[in-house]
Amino acid sequence: MNKSLSSVSHILSPARGAALALAAMAMAFAAPSVQAQFTQGNLVVNRVGDGSTTLGSQAQPVALVEYTTGGTSNSVVVIATNAASNAGGITDSGSATSNGHLNRSANGQFLTFMGYDAPVGTASVNGTTSANNNRNIARVNASGSVTVVARLNDAFSGQNPRSAVTDTGSILYAVGNPGVRYVDSTSSTPTTSTAVVSSGSLRAGQIATDASGNKFLLYSSQTAISYFSGFPTNTATGTSLGVTLTDAGAFVLLDRSSTVGATGLGGLDTLYVADGSSTTSTGTAILRKFEWNSGTSAWTAAGTATLSTSGSKLFGLTASVNGNGSVDLYATTQIASGNLIVKVTDSSNSNAFGGSLSGTLSTVATAPANFAFRGIAFAPVGAATAPAAPTITAITPGNGQLSVAFT
């Protein structure tokens, strides 16, 4: 809370007067303020559509919608569009089933996602060139302020921009078809060229942090998840985790055991993946859990949670560790009008490590008609800022006393 000190005078002894002046300044600094539109602990989902137009391959408006974990809708941040191409707006395809991942930065202060710098209604926007319709990266802080931090004119041309991840908001990695791109958003050039890190049709990106603060850059393809050694700025080769997937969406890695850590990934030992479907013909949505097995030095399947509605898939995923050690997992279902936010709690073990995930995903919220949910993340947390220090305007001694005036 801000401490606002109006013009006042205190009549005190000289020693106490000076002490109080210093104390008043300290009090002003002691209460940093955080302005926030989003509420810490709430969910934020990337939503595409205008509520009236049938979702198709044309460019549609995008909004970030805040929900409580109980499913109550709160604030809505509408992402600006523009009537002209390459003017700094962001839209997304209404029907693309792999676009729209939403990620929270490793420091927790931002949300990032990608879209097209194309007017609403642009036909078959996925097929446009990145020169004609830049692939833009948006960064959103806790107050809901949206900044287009990069406009890519040389990435994902004629293809899908799918995900953007960042550590602190400046250096980013864009993931899509094809590959991973390194992006330095501190460049003064509004349209940013990128360095190709890897190739292939990739899905989601993630920067995962273990309990010691070590950070790791990972990405998924349709059937695998891989990680880089360090944070590359040019061509690099990822290392596969070796897990078997069917149609991977978003994923989450956690550090759940103080004595276990995957090779190359510090203390990270637990993996959850929003896999598109099971291997059965019903196509039931499935959330997979894997744990690192130190004995075999490999990731081992550790159960699943499913959605009772057959023919569905999972897309976005985020997680929160509770005080009792259980893990709440929130996912979005197949991208289509009226899709779902769903939840399951992994309480298989006192710290969710060493136990098998099971259960059915339950509905948290449903997208209205002609809207579709895409990526999901927890709300960003504002950076604390100290208010301005009070200014002493006069110190006047007299009659054994000291008058201190400040504003």
C-alpha cells in the first residue's frame, strides 16, 4: 500500500525530530505497491472468437480471460487488433487446433503467447506469409498491460506460430511449425529477425525451474518432448526425454523429490503431459504422468487421468502444488466452440512423487458459443515497486526544539 505523506510539521526535540524524519521515509519505502488486474492464484485462458462468427480458418480476435479455480469468470483482457496488416495487432485462426499456447514466464511476472499480425477476417490466416502478416509475440503483465514485444517477419511463414516462452520477459523462444526460434526483444528494430535453434513441426514450449532455481528450456513435437542444454542462441540439438506420446499438447515439469532428479534436468523429476488422445479408437482425452526412475535412469509412466467424454482431446495444461503436497492440474480440451477447462488433483502420494495418477477430469468452465479456449496458465504476479521517498522541505530549530516539514 502506498504511504502518501501530506505537508505536515512535527514539533520535536532535535534528536527525535531527525529520527522521525528518517522513520517516515523508511515507512514510505517499507510498503511496496503492486497494481494488478489479475488476481494471484487465478487461472488465465487464451480465448479466440468474437461470440457471433462461426469459428473457421479466418483470423479471429483474441482475449485473455481470468477464471477462479472454481470456474467463475473475472477480468477479460482484449488483445488489440488492427485494420491493417503488420501494424502491431494480434489475431489467431479460429479453427487451428495447435495454436494458442499460453505460458507464464519463469519469474512469474508475465504471460506470453503468439498470433498473426492480420486484420480480423483475414482468410486462411495460417497460410499467409510472415512477411505479409508477421508472427507476433505478446507479453502481458499482472496489470493486464499488453505489449507486442516482437514482430517476426521470417518465422513460421505459411505455417503456425504456436507458443512463446521467456525467463524474465526480454529473451524469448518462439515455437511452431517449423522449429524453435531465438528472439531478443530488446532489439530496437520493430520487426525482429530470429535465429533458428531447431527445426521440425513443434507444438509447445516450456521453461521449467527446479527447487534450486535451475532453469531448463523444453519443447514438444507430436510424439516426444525434448530439452536443450542451456539456452541456445543459434542452432542446437535437443535431447529427447524418451517418453511415448500420441498427440502431445502442453506439458509441465515439477521438482517433487529432494533426492531424485532427471539426467540433464537438475532436480526435475515429475512430468505431466496433456496428450491429445489415448491409443484406443475412442479418442478419450488423457492426461499422462511420468516420473524419473533413478534405478533405470529413465522416465517411467506413472498413471493417467481421463475425460469421460469420448472423442475429445487435451490441449493446454498448467499445475499448482498445494500445501499438502498434492498437485492440482488444469487443462483445456480440444479447440472448438464451447470447449472446456477441466481439472484433476494428483493426490497419489503425500508429495505426489512415487504414486500413480488416476481419476477423471472434471469440468471447471465452458467456453460460450463461438468462442474457444486454448492455452491456460496461472495469473502473473506483479513486481513490487517502492513508492517515491518523502521530501523534507524544511528543518527549523528553535527554543530547544526542531520543526521538520516534509511532503
